[in-house]
Amino acid sequence: MSGAGPGQPEPIRAGDRPPLLELRHAGKSFHGVRVLDRVSLVVRPGEVVALVGENGAGKSTLLKAIGGIHMLDEGEIRIDGQPVQLENVRQATGVGISLIHQEASLAGTLSVAENVFLGQQPHRGPRWLPITDRRRMSQRTAELLRRVGLACSTAARVDDLSIGHRQLVEIARALATDARLIAFDEPTSSLSLSEADRLLQLIRQLRADGAAVLYVSHRLGEVQAIADRVAVLRDGRLVGELEGAAIEHDRMASLMIGRAVRAIVHRAGRRAEAERDALRVTELRYRAAAEPISFHVARGEIVGLAGLVGAGRTELARALFGVDPILGGRVAVAGREVRIRSPRDAVAAGLFLVPEDRKTQGLMLQDPVADNIVLAALPRLARGFLRRKAAERRLADGQARKLSIRAAGLDQPVYQLSGGNQQKVVLARWLALEPKLLILDEPTRGVDVGAKGEIYAMMSELVDSGVGILMISSDMEEIIALSDRVLVMRRGRISGELDRASLDESSILTLALGDRP
């Protein structure tokens, strides 16, 4: 039955509209490696097309090609049916394309408003002497921040914002260009659940307003909730498209890796004896703590740390690892009280941190895989002041094999690896030192479904061997599936604890938002 009234035209569906963007047989290679192999794709106005695939499948390269960052080696790009040459970002913006990167590309020393309108500042005064209209720029920025759900000053310096808030500023900047097609590359990987939900609502509104959206995410639940159509890439090739009811988690995952995948395995809630602590924190005080914090992690236990972005989870991890100073309280690792004044003290105690931002805080990107793996073990491997290269090589090779790190070789620079393999390199460094307590801050952020499964399996092996894990994650499915207990943080304090029996999304959100469950 038609939805149009008498005498009214039928509503135009996205699939009936001519393409806004069309890729025809797009090809791209880097250093002789084919990254895109004759990919053809159509995106229409008022349509959300999701692009999924494992790390290294070619998703980001495809986005950068339409965003004017990379030029195709072959094939063509058409906008409104006309072939275009997008040689730089300005040309892409000129035809209505805006690309939001996974890692926010903002000027950290500038204000939020200056970043949102960078290169397109409103002016006042005569044309021959234009002056930036800062008042109008601030007002317009405030409107955009409200639209994306970010409550911060337009004058705030971007360097002072969290990673999640920087991502929202990046989205506000894209909206400021009035783009007709917005391409999102992992936009929710650093957002809290509520912020991610707000973003999905915003994307639905963009679709209703007639904009086209190209959406890249490893979170297949989000894809299922938001996408009209899904294009699946594998090894640079388009291997399938799904539409409507066919957009299912297992079907997407199977197309991505070329075989059936197992769903995330839920832990049975087995806990070690409370007196066998991997970590016990008593009345801990540090700069970001709103009140003294106390909790424990038993050996062989995964304790999830949930909360909204800005709740103070990463600050707690930094204090425990000695990055930020501890102002008071006690920390005991494996039953022994330790004084942590620096990361060196934490490592000596057997407490290790895999940071949220692996690229700036966890890796030496220009250095080889081997050097990154053995970095923390160098004092143990050295003989006096002399490095033992053969021992280092054996350790690096053993860890790379154990964690199935996919690289051209141990001498390959880490920046050339996919996100999932970079994360494995950070993990390999600490696992070589036999941790007692491992803090994982967003362990699968920006990691594809195949690598996620491998990381989950590694975590299960660690807890089975008696290691305690404190896991910070904004992925609600991950928190609920993997945690034996969950601590929820809000505004620098622990607002509550949930055991396995009472662990669900509603209870976590209630505590995160400030109420008892």
C-alpha cells in the first residue's frame, strides 16, 4: 500500500535517486602492494552506506581517495554523474565531501572554535581589510557543539580535551562545511555509549535531511543499527553487499574474514579467592580523583571499568602506572605493597598498562617491530651495559609467533602495520615480562573483528594462568561479555560495583549517569 496521499507523488527512496558519489573500478597500490583492487561503489543522497572489513582491507584508503588525500592509480570518481579529479582536500570539500578521520586531525594549540572554522572563518569589515568575526564564529560553533552533544567552551584549547571530545569537535567541523556527503572513519571508537548513541541519532537526522553518509566501523552492532546498505571489503576487493534484513552480524563478519566466526564468548563469572589479590588499591588519591578510591582485582579475574568519556577511567590507569603522581593511599600488587612514583616502579612491581592511544603513548612508530617488543625487557636481557642482540631477537620472534603478529618481518616499521597488529605489538611487550596485573585501556579500539577474537582469547589465557586484568572499555558488549565484575566511574569517583549476576547495560548506565540501579 502506498504511503503517498491522493494526488501526491510517491516519496523518493534513496535507492531511486541518482548517485551522489560513484566509484568505478577504483585501484590503488603502495610500494607495489595492491590496496584497492577495482572497487566499484555507489552512495546516494539520503542513504547511509557502511563500509566494513578487517584492518588492511582498504577501507581507510578508499575514504582518503574520495576525501582528496590519495589519488587513484586507476578507475574514476563521479559526483552527480560527472567524473572529477580530487587532487587535494580543498577540491573534495568543494564538491561537498567531508572526511572525518579516526584519529582527529586538529590543531591542538588552537581553540575549539578556531578548529571548527579553520580555513573558513567568517569575516567582517571591508573586503580589502577583512577581520575574523570571532563573535559570530563562537556563536556558530556553540550551535554545532550542541548538535553533536559536546558541552565545552568554544574557547577551550583542543589539546586540553579528551580523545572522545576531540572526535566530536572533528564532527562539528565537518558539519560546518554543509557537506553533502560525510564519510566517518571509526567515529565512535573513542566515544562513550551515550555519545555514540547521540552520534547515531545525528547521522539519522543527516540522512533525513538528504545528506549521504559513508560509515566505517568495526562495531558491527552500530552498522546493523544505522546502515541502509553494507559494502564488505577483503584484501582490497569488494566481496559483497548486504541490504535491509540481510545486514546481520554473523553475515558481515563471515564476509569480512572469508569464513564463519564465533560470537564473543561470555565468561562464566569464575572468580579467584579474594585473598589472592593481583591488585589492591586502598584510599588512593591523585589529581583527578574526586575522592579517595578503593578497589581490588583478584588473580584470574577480569574487572571491567565502565563510565562515560571524562569519568576519570584513564586518569586512574595513569596514576596506577606512575604516569600521573599518586598523592596518597596504598597500592599492593600480588599481596606486596609497592610505592609507584614512575612507570619504572610499576613495571618492576609487575603492573603494566596498554594505553588508550597506542600510537602516541604505546609505540615507537618509526622503529622496527622487534625493537618495540623487546623495549621493556632490555634491562633483563642485557649483560652489564651490553645488549644481547641474539637474545632480543629470540624474544621478539617468540612473542610475534605467540600473538600471531602479521608483519613482513621483525624489521618492518610498526607504523606500517594494521591497528590490530600494532595493538598486539604493545601486548607482546608486556606479556614477555610475565605480568601480575595488566591494565587494558580500550584494548580493541580500532581493531577488526578477527583481531578482536585473538585479543579476547589472549585475555582468557592470561586470567586462566592467574593474571589479573583491569579492563577499561567503552564497548558495552565487551564490558558485559568479558568482565567478572564491573566498577562504574562517574566524575572521578567509583559510583558503584556490579557483580556478574547483576551485570547488564541498564545497570551500568544508571550508575554512569549518577543514580543507583
